[in-house]
Amino acid sequence: MDFFEHQDKARKKTGQLVLLFSMGLLATLASVNLISFLAYWYFTSPDVSSFSVTVPSVLSPDTTSAFNMEIEQTGFANAFGRWWQSNLNWQVSVGVLAVVFMGTLFRYLELLGGGRKVAEWSGATSVAKFSKDPAVKTYINVSEEMAIAAGMPVPELYVMDKEQGINAFVAGYRVDQAVMVVTRGALYQLSRDQLQGVIGHEYSHILNGDMRLNIRLMAALGGLVLLGQVGRFFLESTFYSGRRSKDDNKLQIVFIGAGIALMLVGYIGVLVGRMIKAAVSRQREFLADASSVQFTRNPDGIAGALFEIKESTEGSLLGHQHAEDMSHFCFGESVSLSQKLSTHPPLSERIKRVNPNFLVKNKAKRRQTESAEQSVGRSAPNVFEATMAAASFSAMVGQVTPDHVEYAQTLYKHIPEQIKMWVHQSAGARSYLYCQILLGNDHQRQGILNEIKSLDPEVVDTLQKMWPFTKQMDEQLRLPILEMAIPSLKRMTEQERVVFVDRLEQLANLDGRIDFVEWVTLTLTKLRLKTQKPKPQQRLSSKIDQFKSDLDIVFTALVELNPDKEKAERMRESVYSRFQMEYQANSTLEEVGYDKVAKALANLESISFMWRKTILQACADIVESNGRIAFREYEALRVLGECFDCPIPPLVMEVVEDKVTYLDPIEYRV
């Protein structure tokens, strides 16, 4: 199953959630009505007659069956008749539906903040980018390496400092709004390889579309458990409201009875919620474990992390009040549940699936924790090449291989430490993006610098120090550093982000045109710094006809980027026939304009995922028509993928004598 099928399957999973939620709601309605009827019977018929049953004699000529039974009119039957005729059952049902709806709506509104809100719920704190703690540094380094390997933005990183159990989760509505949270126990009890296995597992959840599904599940279940919370409120208000007069004793008994009843009904909601979580989460956990092994090519990493949970006193349990709500988010079980209701498969089974021999090898020997300073990058890959067959391009989307991770580690080591330090703070992150605008504008650099000094004087000192680095760095480092800068920019307020993006556009347009580097920078920055409020899930269109003019703009731009325009033009003609589009001679990219390309990509965001797969493959065919993919062509494909919510892993630049050539280390001086 490829990335596109995972995304479609995640969207279709919503239908299963609706069905399971409806079954849980029906069970809750039936339970509340039963309890309400019993209470009605108790208060209206205190002397309940016995329930008698007579069986007609088998010798009677009027007997049609030896097993026919006649039920006499009883107090029970009378009470039920009165209950039904009073319409109290409908009133109770409407009340329950209103409470469930209010609970779901309230939880949904709470979760509009996306992953950041869930992180705040968990009591997590944002990671200090300049922390001297080796464990925190390892966490940052591994997360950034994995983001580079996956071709996606670095999630905002958080730590649950009060949790000693080994656990982690990701949350968010979109890939570019994801947050990653790990517990203190995971940071300080796991080795670097083990932590990489856990982070690889969580990145799989991001790429497979699980995050949005998990938040929706949390919102839906909020209504089912609200009845239990109301019952708890009744009990607490009764027991802690002080002394009552004798006249209030009956009312007090009613409140206690209602509280206990609602708590019992609420437990039904909790039980149904756990069953829904178990149904949705278990297979996804196996998939994420397997993906982690695929990403890192190190089954001992995630198997070791699971083994540490198995052997640890705290395991993966969380002590936070929202541990139950977040149980389906987490790497391991966050609350203690029976095996049938647990949201995760058994640890032993998970370990055996990723590494059948691990438990045997680790009975007597435990892995030692490896600090960030002691860790070294793996050897360079020699498989992933820029001359790959274009037919395999769409299969790359959302698929992180060990070669990508190893390449990302090599690439990450070549980023100057000064740059890493600067982009982890707001002024440095802004300076880096200003440098990209300067790189894309040879003729107006002094004018741009003057505007920056006027509009954002805080960055001038850092910008002067950073500029010599950015001028001589290899272009392969440009996008990875941009992604590393985004979390710092996301800490700005929404208004500050809007002002900053507008400022970037203003600077880029000083010369009256948008350069390629400026277009890539602006497009990715706009995508990353969108407001945290999720857009309602729009109905994606499967009709290609309404997008043909937008596709024409995109395909034309890719032809102009190709060094061999003749071959690219022939491939464009072939691509048009696939989409049943009218082919016309190509105009120049200057006539198309990158501003029009941006508008076309914005329109294409509403097309279905399976069409996105076809479009990306067509783009790759045009780009690779000359037998190679140049780096700027890759950057264009990367932007296309980002606009389609389809992360594309990095490409290795050069292939010499069947071996991959990497960047040579460069000494940077200010």
C-alpha cells in the first residue's frame, strides 16, 4: 500500500468511526432509558407485585403449543405502559443526545488548536533548542534527521517532564502542524537507536494520516464519556456541599442515585470508547512498527525500546489526568487495561514481529544508553540515485527508506553548527529566510537589505553573520535548514506570522518578479506558517476537467526547468494525451510566471489523492525525460508534493562510477 492509498484509507476510516460511535450511542441510550424506567417504576409503584407466569396444560384442547406462555398483568407491565405513554423515554433520549452532542462539540472546539492543544493537555513543555542536556540534543537531532529523510517539516518538539514511563505520540490535523511529544522516561532510558526507532514509529503515524483520525476520535468520544463526568459531579456536589436539613434527605438520595447511575452509564461510554480505540489502533501500531524498521534499517532500535517498556517498572503508563483520552495516540499503553480492551498489541508480539530473535538475545544483556556526542553517522548509501526511473517516483511519496535516513544523517552533519544554533531562535530563523530572498535577487540586494533594516532591525546583526554561510553552502542544505527554522517561526503569534509572510512577499517583489529560489521559499513558508485552526475536511474532487488549465500551467513550468527542453516538450505532449487535454505549443516560463504557478497549485489542493498520484507521476515523467533529475527540478517536485500533502524524500545529487557522491565538508568563516 503506497502513500496515496494510506491517505484515502485514513479518510474512509471515518465511516467506520461513525458506525462504531453510533453503536456506542445506541448502547448508552438504551442504558439510560433502562435506568430511568427502573427509577420511574420505583417511585410510582412502591409495592411491586410479583411477576407471575402460567403455562397452559398440555392436555387442554385449546392448547396450541406446550411452550406457549401467558403473562399476567403485573405492576411491572402497568409501570412500563405508564412510562411509555408519558413520553418520558423520548425526553430522556433527547436529553442524552443533547449531552453527547454538547460534549462532542465542546471537545471538538477545544481541539481546534490541533497538536499543540493536545501537547498542552498532556502537560508537555516545548523543547529548549539550546539545551545542553545530551538526551534533549539527541531528541532534536534524531527528529530533524528523520524530517530531512521524509521530506517533511520538523514537528514542534515537546517533552512530558513529569512522566517516567517510556512513551511518545504525535498529534495534529496536517503534516505541517504536527507536534511530537516524548516522555522524560523515553529520553533518559532509551539509547539513541531506540529513541530513533520510537521517532520513526511516530513519523509513520504522520505519513499514514493517523493524526487527524486520532483527534477526531478523541472529539467523538468526548460526548460519550460526558455522562459519567456529570454523574461524578452530582456525587461530589452531594457529598461536599455541607450539611443538609432532614427535608433535603430525599433530594440528596435522588442526587446520589442519579450520580451513581450516570457514572455507570458513563462507564459504558468509556467501555465503548476503548473498544473503538482498540478496533482502530491495533493494526496501525503494527504498521507503524514495521515502518520504523523500514526507515532505520535497524530492527533492534524499536525492538529495544519495546523491550525497555516491558522490563521497566513504570512501563509506558502515564500518570496524567488525560491519559485515558490520549491512549490511542501513544507509542505504548498509557493506562492499564485488560488485554481485550487495550489500544495496543501485546509488547511481546510487537517485538517478535519486528525482530523474532530479539527477546532471546536480550535475556541477559541490556543495551547501554548512547549519548548524542558519542553517536556517529552511518555509512553513505549507494542505492538511492538521482537517475532513478521516473516510473517509480509516485511510489516514493511518503515512503522513507533506510537510505533516506542515512543520507539525512550525512546531510545533517554538513550543516554548520552556527547555522543550527541560529535557526533555533526566532531572529536567526527569520534571518535565514531573508537570506533566501537575497539569494534569489542579484540586482536588488542592497535595496532588500535597506528594507530589512527598516522593517525588522532585530535581525540585522544575525543576518550579517549568517550571509557568508548561506552564500557558499551547497543547495542541498537549503530546504533541510528551512524546515529546521520553521518550529522557531511557529512560536510567533498568528499576527506576527502574517506580517512576516507579507514582508517576505514584499521583499521578493522589489524587482517586479519572483525568482525560483524565492518561489520555493515563499511557497513552503506559507504552507508551514498557516494558522493552526484546521480547515473543515473538504470533499475532494475526482473530476479532472475543472483542473486542466491549472495542470497546463504546472506542466509548462516544469518543461522550462528541464535542461533538455526538446525532450521535455515531447513528454509534455504525451502527458496531455493521458489527461485528454488539448496540447498547444509551450510558452516561456516568464510568460507563465511563478505567481500563476502558485495559484494553480492552490486550486489543485482540492483534487482527490488518487489524481494527485497521477499528476505527480506525470510531473516526474516531464522532469526525468532527459534521464536525470536536476536538483532544482527536485525542489519543484518537492513543492508540488507539499501542496498536495504528499511528503517527498530527498534525492541524492550526483552519481559517479556507480557510487553516490556526497557533499564535501566545507570550512565556514565569518
